Amino acid sequence: MIRWLVLFLVFAGPATAQETSLRPVARPEQQVAEPEADENTASDSAVATSLRPQPRTAAVAQAAETARVARVKGQICGDPDLQGDVLGTVAGRGACGVENAVRVKSVAGIRFPANPTMNCETAIALKIWVQRGAIPQVGGEGGGIRSIRTASDYACRNRNNQSGEKLSEHAQGRAIDIAGIKLNFGREITVLQGWGSGDDGKQLRGMWQAACGPFGTVLGPEANRYHRDHFHFDTASYRSGPYCR
Ligand SMILES: [Zn+2]
């Protein structure tokens, strides 16, 4: 460039050289680069994209959030697998009454139509039994479990309803009695009819066994005549370990 400028000055003569020297000449390497043309359009486009709603993704996310909120709203004992109502302290006469009481509507997705009242410790043990005992023992038979029928929950009474006996664990919301497992296709496995029969008996024994551990006391038809038609589960704890008959 400079070589061409020198050549131009030489051939143009002194007068032209004078005029030329007054005009400031920017050297190419000092020129400020102009912003590239697509720089502005790129940022416009980025803003437009980020503001554009994405209806499908938003709807799916919203549905999931609604389901989550509903489960959290209906959960009891801090566990979404336990759905029901929080009752707090239920007062009863004498030594009767329940602390941390809840009314259980469903456990691990299985309904308890009688909405039994118990404390949270018992509700959590019940969940373990439903998941490890009831559900796997029934499997897909009869379309799987529809609901679980309870015979007794919180009740201010003595053991086995006998006047001479000690206060029952039911009287403090620590016990639940299970009478039947209703299947989706309509049939019910009952403790009364099923315990002595073939297939139902095997499943019921499996369920009885699975309760021993999560619950401190597990009684069935072989415990005594009062338990021919139901399982009694309670969360009383013994130093010697669970008591299961
Ligand atoms: Zn009982």
C-alpha cells in the first residue's frame, strides 16, 4: 500500500503531493472493524426464542406438578404413599386416645374404605405390610387388590372386648384388624373363609408372616378363638422381639 502511495506521489508531482499530504490517511491496520451484520439479528432471535411459549412441554409439566401437589396435599405422616386426613390428638376417656392420629384412606394406592384411625407409627407399619405382604401375595390374581377391609381400628376397649382384660392396643390407635382383601374382579379373600382353604390359605399365611416384624404383635386364626375372622396387627414393642401367633 505504502509502495503504491509513494509511486502515486512521485508521478502526481509537487502540487498534487501538497494537497494529498493535508488529507489524513487512515492506515488499514488502524481502522476500527465494523460490527458484523449478523451480530444484532442473532441476539434478537435468541430473545424471541426464549420468550416463545412451548405449550406441550408446559402442559406435561403442569399435569405432573398438579398430581404431585395433590399427593402432597393428601399425604399423611410425611409419606405420599399414605393418603388420608390428619387428626392430631384424639381424646378419649381414661387412658384411651391417640396422639399423632390420622384417618387412613389409602395405602400404597390401595383403598381402605372404612378409613381407619390410627397413629402414624401404625400407619407406616401398615404401609410396609401392604407393600411386602398383601400386594406380592395376591399378585395379579383377580385383577389385583382393589381394597382392604378392616374390622377394627381405634376403639376405647379392652383386649378381645373382655371386661377382665387389659386395655387393648386399639384403645391408643396402635392396632388395626384386617378382615378381607377385595380383588378388582369382585371376589374377596377373607380371613374367616380363606385361612383353612388351599390357595387363599397359602396367601393369607404369607400375609400373616409378612406382618411379623413391621408390627410387634401379629395374631391370626390360630392365636385364639377371637381371631378366627381377622388378623390383629399392633405396634406394641417387646424386648423379646415381635409376638406372632
Ligand atoms: Zn385387634
